[in-house]
Amino acid sequence: MKSITTDADVLGGDPRLAGTRIGVAHVYRRYENGEAPEEIAAGYDGISVADVHAALAYAFDNPETLREIDREARAAVDRIRDERPVDPDEIIERA
């Protein structure tokens, strides 16, 4: 079973399954969307159901960390939306 690790150079330091770029938050979101651990494991190369359970255990033990990851993701999307014009006429106005 893979351990949970963090590294500032991978996934922005978010917790992930060691040796992968699969974040705890990715696994947890899929679980929250109704996928069974077996389905989640099958959706990624190189992880087992036990790895999924390890990620979920970390998520349940560290809810504030997961909330912070979600807040940061939403903030990034909001920044992109604010900087990216939606209306073609707005592109011309910004030029």
C-alpha cells in the first residue's frame, strides 16, 4: 500500500499517493461523487483499492486540508474567469 506524501514540487504540495501524481483530493472527490473504492482504483494506473482507502482515510482524518485544497482550486478558477474575457467584443475592448 502506498503512503500519503507531500512535496512542494508535485501537485503544489497537496497530499498525494507516494510515487504518483494522484492527489488525495482527486480520490476523495470521486468518492464523494458516488464512486466505489474499486471503481476509483480501476480508474488510475498503478494504484490498488488499499491505496484508495489510504487516501480516503487521510481525507477523513484531515478535513481542513481538503477544504483548503478546494478553496484554493475555486480561487484559481475565479481568477481565470476574471482574467479571461467571455464576450468576443470584450477581447477587442481589452486590446
